[in-house]
Amino acid sequence: MIFTKWHGIGNDFVIVNGFEEKIGDYASKAIAVCDRHFGIGADGLVLALPSDVADFRMRIFNSDGSEAEMCGNVTRCFARYVYETGLTKKTELTIETLAGIIRPKLLFENGKVSAVRVDMGEPRLKRGEIPMTGVDSDAEAIDETLTVGDKSYRFTAVSMGNPHCVIFTDEVENLDLKALGQPIEFHPLFPRKTNVEFVKVIDRRTLRMRVWERGAGITLACGTGTCATVVAAVLNGKTDRTVTVHLDGGDLLIEWGDDNHVYKTGPAVEVFRGEYLG
């Protein structure tokens, strides 16, 4: 299997040309490929496939074999991958995902791709859309209480096509991400599990975020999570609508536009290409 390894500020992926490579069992292949000791090592396995409704179809499989609806960091990598491997000459793309059509745009400096700006669509705030359990599926979950063990946390839930639980805290650097993130991911409030973001407000235009990703665990960055975090920050009156978010792997610029769409700009880096023999 010919592959290319990419990362978006440390959130890393193995991307495969699904037009040419045939994989029987995506889930088991993802687990094997993403293993950092016995495989290539990645947060996810990603397939570039034909689409009837967009330029490409993108399927994303987490390191535990589960399929993700969307991923913001891999969308930037995917857009640059299909352009630089000659699968398209377009610099503005439509990509079919389980969360709908995503629209990335390649940005250039001196004739080379310098960054990718992605229209991530509109945030979804109703409990039924995230999804969350509860009687009123049309209600929003803004600054609500979540109990884990004997401790309670204030959280805001947002979907960017996949579920996010955003928790604001000044202790973001010292948190045990696994001890907190894992039980929240599987909390009964979230029937399809959830990503978990821990966020410190630096000022009205700057946030610091760390993430526990559903199906992948601790990662250096999460694009959809960064978008959800800025939406949650605005809803709670903590920031303006254009924010730089500092993640463990680097920075992303997020804009929640007047059209209610969230726009994310950041790098996409090719690491290496190879042939997987497993």
C-alpha cells in the first residue's frame, strides 16, 4: 500500500489514494497502520475516494478503528495532498465527509502552498444535534455542569459535525488529560462519545487549548475541536469572534463569521512517502 504521512500542527495522518489502493477492512487496517511501534504511526488513516456530490470523498478512521465524521486538521492535509499529488488542479475544493461538504482553499506564497483555509460550516448547538441525552433535544448546553467521579466541571457542548465538550480552566497545563478526558469521552451524556477540550482564556483574541480526541486519545491538535472551542468561548462571552488558539502542536487561526460559518486557517505538512507492507 503506497501512502503519504502528513501532519497538521502535530495531528498526524496516513493518507492513501483510494482511487488506486484497495483496502478490505478499513478499521483493522487503521489500527495496524496507526500503531506507533509496529506500524507507521498516526492519529488516523485517511482515504481519498471518488464522490458523486463533491470533488473528493474523504473517509477518516481513528487509531482505534472507529470512523470519524470529520477532522479539521486532516482536511487541510487532504486538500494539499490531492493538489500536490496531481489528483486535482483546483485550489478551492469541495470534500464530501460524513459531516457534509467541507470547502478548503489553498493559500500560496511565492508560488508554494503556505497554508489552508477551511470553511468548516456552521456550528450545531442543539443537544439533539451534538448528540446529547436529555428530554429537550432542541435545548443548548452552554455553561452546564458535568460530574466525573466526585468532581464537577462547567462545560459547553458544540458539534462541528462531530461532538465536542469544551471545558474552560486555568489549570490547562497541569491537567492529567487521560484521567479526565477518557471518562468524559464515554460519559452517558454523549451517546456517540465526545471529544474533550480543556481551554484557558489568555485574552479576548487568544486561547490555550489541550485536547483528548474521541477514538484517538491525547493528540497535539484538533481542528474541529479548535473551532468548537472558539464558538464556546464566544457563547460564554470570553472572546471575540476571531481568535488565535495555541495548541500543543502549534497555532490555528479561527474566525466565526457573520454568516455563522467557522473558518480555520493553518499549515499542512507532508512528512514522508512510503510503501506499507503490513
